[in-house]
Amino acid sequence: MENDFNKAEWSFFVTSLKEEARDVLWKVGSSADSETLVKSVMPDLQDLAPRSEDMETRTQEEIWVQVRSRLLRAAYETRPYCIKCGECCVKGSPTLDIEDMRLFELGRLGPKDVYTIRKGEIVFDTVHEQSVINDKERIKIRETPGEKSCIFYQKGNRECSIYEDRPKQCRIQECWNPKRQNVPGEARPLNRKDLFESTGQIWKVIQKHEENCSQEKLSREIARLGATKGQTVENVIELLSFDNHVREFIGKSMGIGPEILDLFFGRPLSDFLEYYGLTVEQDNNETFTLRPVSNPESDQNADS
């Protein structure tokens, strides 16, 4: 061990490691011993240990995030099989594979259980923990409102209510083996064409909607809005209006709610304006007004 970190600090660090190890072992449902777990990854953890003040650039919080991540990975390796711990279930719901069509046929999934993520949407990548542009259309199981947990995850008993018929992404995922996750070429995402092409008129409406107000078209118009200093705002308003009109018309004519509309057409375009620093207001005449998102701190400074 290097001299820039004294023995008393190291002893405290190791004691804290054992506490962290006990927590992560419980979290993944492993019966391994915490001291054994710490010893198995000690070379890695020594590299993560705090250094002297003049050399350390990380905060204590950042250090422990790194340490806990390494301990968690090692803890999963102590039991290389699914024990239904629910860890992956609370980080986000799965997207569906073409093989998962059978779940609709079996009645395990229904239209209200899923929604469409369209190509070009900004989504959060849970593996790399960053926002990315969705590269292809996907159908995703809904999450518990206000959370990232899959709607089929039951917190009380930490179980999946459709475990025996869970989607392919859940079946092939190995949280204890990071190298095994998201292996290229293993999946073909389910999309709306798979679900609705045979329906005739519904599929035609979906195609017309996508043609007129795709996510990619919204992104282009937002970019033009900035380039023209707001002169093309009507183009953005037109997209928002068309999207809203189609949803209202289909919703009323077919007697369906927003959950199924989100499957037909993806989530409303207005939901994504915040990513561009914009918000939209609609008056009683269904007229849209586009505004920049206000900064509360700036507003306070302006008032003072």
C-alpha cells in the first residue's frame, strides 16, 4: 500500500468496505461471506481507495459509487443464476423482442401494458447510464408511475407477476455477468408494424401519423427554429397540433384512452419539448403557444 494513505485511514476504509459488502450481498441474495468478498476484489479496491488530499480529485461520494459498483459486480459473480432479486426490474422495464409476440397471443400482455418508443426519441440507456437517441422503433412495457420499476414487479414480495412468461430481454439478461448483457445480434425489436400491419385501417392511420409528425421531423424543426431565431415556430406548432388532433380524434372515435394511444402513436410530441428547453401552452381554442422553459433562479434574480 502506498505511503500517501495512512494505516488508520486504511483500517477504517476496510471496515466500511465490509459493511458495504454485507449490503450488496444481501441485495443480490448471495450467501457469500462479506470478508471473503472484500478479499476477492482487494487489488481493485486498493486502486479505488482515497489518496492524499493533494492528489485526490474525487469526492467521497464518487469514491463510494465506484467501490460499490465493483463490490456489486463481484457479489453477482458469487451466484451466477437468477434468484428473482428484482434488481433489474426496478432499474427499468424491458423492451420487447419479435419472439414476445406470443405474450400477446397468450394474453399475458395487453395494449394497456405497453407503449411505443419511436425512432429518434431521446431515451435513457440504463447500461451506460446516459441519454441517447433511440436508433430504431421499440415496444416497451410500462413502468410504475413516478418510478422506473416495471409494472409487473411486485415490491412486497420482490416477485415478477409474469415471471414464467416474462419477455425475452428478461430471460436472457444476466445481471451477474456484465459481459453477457446486450450482446449484439441476439434480438430483433418488436415494432408497431408487427402488431398492427394486419389490422388494415389502424395501421394506415399509424403510418400517416408517423409520416407527418415523426420524432426525427420534430428534431429537425427544433434545429431550424434555433437557426432561424424563431422564425419557423409555426412549423413546430403545426407538428404539435397534428399530433394532438390525431390522438383526440382516434381516442374519441374508438373510445380508447391515452395508454393505447401511446402504443398507436408513441408518446405525445409535447412530452419531449423539455429536452430542447421548450414548453407548450394550449388555450381553450386549442391554440398552441411555444415558450422557452423558464429558469426559476433567473426569474428570482430578475424580480430582485
